[in-house]
Amino acid sequence: KLPMADSTLNLEDYIRPSTPFHIVAGDKADGLDGDGKISTEDTIIRINQQLNANGYPSPLNFFDEEMNDQHRRLQSDHDLLLTSMKNLRARTELSEREVDALRAKLLWMEEDLSKESERHRSTKDELTKTKTQLIYTKTQASHEIRKKENEYNRFKEQMQKLLSSKYNAANCGPDEVNPPRKSTMRRTNDVLSNAQVNAGSLNYGRSNREMVANLQERNEEIRRQELEIESLRNKLEEASNLLDRVQQSKEQLASRHDETSSLIRQKDCEIKQFTSKLDESLSLIRQKDCEIKQLINKIDESSSLIRQKDCETKQLTNKLDETSSLLDKVQHSRDEETRKRDYKIEKLTSKLEEVSNVLNEMRQLKDEEIRRKDCEIEQLINKIDESSSLIRQKDCETKQLTNKLDETSSLLDKVQHLKDEETRKRDYKIEKLTNKLEEASNVLNEMRQLKDEEIRRKDCEIEQLVNRLEEASNLLAKMQQVKEKQLKKKEFEIVQLVHRL
């Protein structure tokens, strides 16, 4: 503020400074342009310098820079608040998306668990069916073996009866008064023996055909069982593949979400245990397949032995036919024929005894094999029982998994409620911040208006000062002209005085 001048003082006394100074027109360093115009900043600086030099206590103060600094600070605060608002909104949207993704993945996992439980039930039913089929095949095999033993015993009894009848017909018998000729007797006996042998061979051939048919039926049943086991194996492999996919999806979930990583890891451990148990069941099924193949091989060996026995019986029948032909040839010689017959009968008896011994040994071997098969079948049944117990354990584990999934769903619901509360709090805070920002924007607008008004006032004051300075500069120019004229007059007077002197 400039001090008000007294009405008694003149303009010259008011403008005259305590320290003399000179303003030269056209000097740019002194605040004048080349055309003699004065810039506002330079004039303000010069006025402040002159006021300080004249000893005035309050020079001119302009608040443009301070107001600009405050305005910039408020703008930076406003920008920071806007960025924080955007970040909070983005975070809330991301959290909502994550919650939706977790819900979708939980639904997908529940569907997978339901499918796996259904497959598990189907595999359990198929295992029960295979168990019943194995028991049925065991009973059928035992019945067929008993039938074969009975047929073998009947055949043995028939052979013994034939041999005994031939021996009795040859050696024993009452002496008749008029006995028939020996040739006719021998022919009748040979015809009867041949008829009996042919009947026995026919019965044995029929029994062998029935055995072969039964063996073929068994092989077909075993092949069907193998196909069923392969289908079970494929289903278990599909279940393992599904579990691997579930593990991969859970690993992706664990990599994306840090909050649910602990729960997913626990589930992964449980699923790995489940997969290990499934692998154990697969290994058990493979072992069972190997054992069934061994049983099939043993059955094939038994069928090959039966075929060998059939060949031996055919050879025996051929030999008996040869003996009958020899007996037909030796009908003419009586004593030689009887001796040869006795000798041959002894040989045949020895051979039959050897054959009976061999058959007894084979029967013992069959009994041992049957016992082994029974033991193996019992082991298979025990293993199937173990697998059923394992399946029950797996059912319990699946129930535990479902319970844990329910717990996780409840936890996720709680987390969702907490997130909803947090979002509500955040929305409330955001509303408060928006209100504060609106208040701050209103304050800024008011400050801007005040600043504009102050700037206008200062511009008016500066214009007034500039006008006063222009008037003062004009007065100073006039005073300088007057002084120059006075100096010129004085110089002219001095020159005249000098000339006079």
C-alpha cells in the first residue's frame, strides 16, 4: 500500500525521492522496452526496490505463486484420490470375479465327484458280478471233474469185467457131455468181447467228446471274463485319467489363488492318496489277471493231458483190435493159440495194471492240481474280499471328501459374506471420499473464484499503479525538459557573463 499524500504537499515534493535516480528511455535493462513501453513485472520489481529504498515498511506482495502452488497440491491430491478410487474399484471387481470363478470350479468339482462316485459304484457292482461268476465257474469245474472221475471209474470197472469174463471163459467152466466145438465157442466169445469193447470205446468216445465240449465252454467263459476284466481295467484307467485332470485343475487353482491354496493342497494330498489306492487296486486286478491266465494255462495243460490219455486209450483200443485179429488168425491152432493167448493175456493184464497205475498217478496229480486250484481260487476270493474292503474304505474316504467339500463351501460362503461386508464398507468409504472430494472440489472452485477476484483486483491495482507511473514518468520528462531549459538558460547567461567579463 502506498502512503496517502497530504493536501499541502505539491506533486513535485510527493514524487521527489530521497535518493536521486535517472530513467533513460530505450534502456531495456532498466525495465523499458525499445519503444519506451514498460513491462509489468519489471515495473513491479522497480516499485518494490524504490519503496524499500525510500524506507516504506510494506512493499507490494503478490500471491500468484503461492496460490498456484496450493492449486497444484490440491490437484495432485485430487488425482491421487481418483487413482485410489479406481484401484479400489478394480480390486473389488477382481475379488468378485475370483469368487465367481471359485464357485464355478466348486460346482465342477462336485459334478466330477458325483460322476466318480457313480463309476465307483459301477465298478463295485462289476466286481461283485465277477466274484459270483468265479464262484459259479469253480462249482462247474468241480462238478465236471467229479463227472469225469465217475466216468473213468465206470470205464475201469467195465475193462476189469471184460478181462475177468475173458479169463473165466478161457480157463474155467463145467465140462458138458456133448460140448460144442472149440472153434464155435471161441468165435462166440470173441464176438461178445469185441461187441463189449466196441461199446466201451463208443461210451468212452462220447465221454471224451463231452469233455472237449465242456472244455470249450470253459474257455469261452474264461475269455468272456477276460473281456470283462479288460473293460474294468479301461474304466479304472479312465477314472485315473479323470483324477489326473482334477489334479491339474487344482494345481491351476492353487497357482491363481493364494487364499485357498492350503485347502487345495489338502485336497490334492487326499486325491493323491485316492489315486495311489486306485493304483494299488489296479495292481491287484493285474495280479488277478495273471493268476487267471495261469489258471487258464493249467486248464489247457489238463486238457492236453486228457487228450494224451485219449490217444493212449485209442492206442489201447487199437491194440485190442489187433489182439482180436490175432485171435481170429490163431483159431486153427488150439494149443498154440491157448498158450499164446495166456501169454498175451498176461501181457495185457500187466499192461492194464501199468495203465491202471499210471491212471492212479494221473488221478493223484489231478487231485493235487485240483487242490492247488482250490487254494488259488480261495486266495482269489480272499483278494476279492480285500478289494471289497478297500472299496468300502474308498467309499468312506469319498464321504469324508464330500464332507470336507461341504465345509469348504461353507467357508467360501463365509468368506463371501466377509467380502460382501468389506465391499459394503469400501463402498461406504468410497461414498465418504466422493463426498469429501466434492466438498474439496467445491472449496477449490470457491478458492479459484476468490483467486480470480483477487487477481482481478490486483490487475486493477497494477493498472492504476501503471497509470500513475506513466503519469509520473510524463511529469518527470516534463521536469527534465524544464530543468534542461533552465540549465540552457543558465549556461547561456553564464556564457553571456563570460563574454561580458
